[in-house]
Amino acid sequence: MNDEAVMRKVLALAEKGAATTQPNPRVGCIIVNDGDVVGQGYHQVAGDLHAERVALADAGDRARGATAYVNLEPCCHQGRTPPCTDSLINAGVTKVVAAMSDPNPRVGGSGYELLGNAGIEVVDGVLEQEARWLNRGFVSRMVRKQPWVKLKSAATLDGRTAAFDGKSKWITGDDARADVQAIRSECAAVLTGVGTVLADDPNLNVRLGDGEVRQPMRVVLDSKLQTPLDSRIIGDDQKLVIFTLSQNLDKVAALIEQGAEVIQLPETPSGQLDLTVVLRELAKWECNEVLVEAGQTLSGAFVQQGLVDELILFYAGSLIGDRGKSMFQFDQPLEFEKRAEFQIGKVGMIGDDVRVEAVNQLSLKALSQIAK
């Protein structure tokens, strides 16, 4: 059985956990014995069995003498579940084919070493780039110490997110808005600015049918602590974190009373929150992927500071003109030679709207190099 063909199926299995495994990586596993698939599984929820243990349980005695295919190096440390290396060794697996080594410093090749010491043949690097992309948030948090940042925006064909008077509901159609819900569900946190809170009073939760959904953390950047106490974003079961520079202890106490977490950061020369510091704090909170849904000023700041790894843009078949609000506002004119470069990926129709995915060239380059 072709290693790449099996690994593609492993990656497809792993992707089933895209919205549920945070803060863990997305991992799938297939057990093959004498050319037949005898067991398979994927990591579904943090704290539950890892993919290897699910697949081994499915295989039972047929795992003895088999090959285990997995998209990430098996863990070798005790976390909320026992080490997967132990389960593979005890099951009698004779070969492990993996896509990539684990960037977690607690693993980082040690899993392979333990397997090799037990006499298990290890093959690494099968569809490595695809595996890194699947777990780009986890890899980013482990290696860069900050989450993978996605930025979503919806605009007209001329790139306007709202009319001159601020009206914007709704630029895109129902299908595009439903897709945004799916994007949110795969991220650990949804981040916005206080300007959006004041203008739109968003909830920023995930609404996907009637089933139970893992809700991402909501993050508001509010340097002056202007978030109203009656905002829709406050008082839900979903976690809310507000980053601020304000020393207004009465307002801080009132927000905490409403269930919010308030993080007071040191003053900056600009009087604005340091976005890199915010992202590093979110990494400490085990956020793998963060979705930015903000207005033109905060979105522009993320792009201008080179902090956006991935763009997801929706374009509706309408025009507003040059007096409408742009997608990105920079604090100073940007020379053509210094423009932010993104590599356009998937482009397609979603309902009546166009959906464009693009990746920061520097982020893509870093992703191809890290974790080697």
C-alpha cells in the first residue's frame, strides 16, 4: 500500500477534529496489516484518547506486526492521556510512518527515539508540508510562540466594507455568513477591537445548527476600556478576554463582575496596545489559531505590522465607491515596494459571493522551514 495514499487518508481523518481538538493538534491514525486497513481513528476532543489509541483499539490484535500511519510524531510524555509511544510498543506495531516530527519541545524527536529503541522502524516526512499546513496553528504556537493569525473581511467588489455612513449589513449573502461560522469554529479565539464593539455590538459566537459547539474565546482590544457593560459580547457562557492599557480599576472590577477577564498591559509610546504582546499572551493561553474580525483600523494595523498569516476575504457583487470604508487603513502611506505580499490560494464561489484565501509569503516560508 502506497505510503502517500494512506497518509492522505490520515490527514483527512485528522481534519475531522479541526473544530474540536484545541489546544491539541489535529491528528489521525490508520493501522495497516498485510495491505489491509485494520484500524483507524482521529483525536476528537482535548482530554480524550489520542488518534493512535483510538486506531489501536479499533484494530485490536490485528495491530501486532502492523504499520501505523500518523500525521504527527507520537507523543512520549504523560499529559491528560498516557504516551502514545507506549501504546504502539505494547500493541506490537513493527513500523510507524509519520508525516512530521512534533514541534512541542516535550516531544521533538523523543517519540521517534523511543520507538526506534523498541525495535520499531520509523519513517518520517511523508506529506510533511501538507501536515504542517493542517496543524499550522499548533506549529506556530510551539515554534514562534504566537498563534497563527487569520484575518477575515467581507467587502464589495471595490473593496469597501461599509458605506460612508457606516452601514454594512449585509454586504455578503447567507452562504458566506454561514461559512464564517465554520471558520470561527476552527479557531481558538475570535479577536476584534472596541470600535467594532461600539459600532456593531457583535456577539462573535459560533452558530452552527442545533448541536453543541465548542465556542472560541472572544478577545477585545480596548486600550481605553470603553467596552459598555451591557455589550452583547459580555455575560455569555463563552469566555471573554479584554486587553487594555487603562488603569480604571472601577471599570475593571465592573467588567470582571460581569464575567470578563481583563488583562492590563504596560503603557506604550503610541498609546495603543502592542499587538505582538497580545498574540504572545494568547499563545500562553494555548490559542493555536486566532481569527481577527475587526474594522479597517485594527485590521490595517495587523497587516502593516506583518502579523497576519492568512487572509480569508469575501467579495459581494456590488460597488460602493471611494467614500465607502476600506478593508485596511494604514497609519501612513505604504510605498509600492513595501506592500504586503500574499500568495493567493483557493478562490471560489460561495453562494453569490467570491471567497478568496491568501497566505502571507513570509509565513508560508517560515511554515516550510520550522519543525525540521
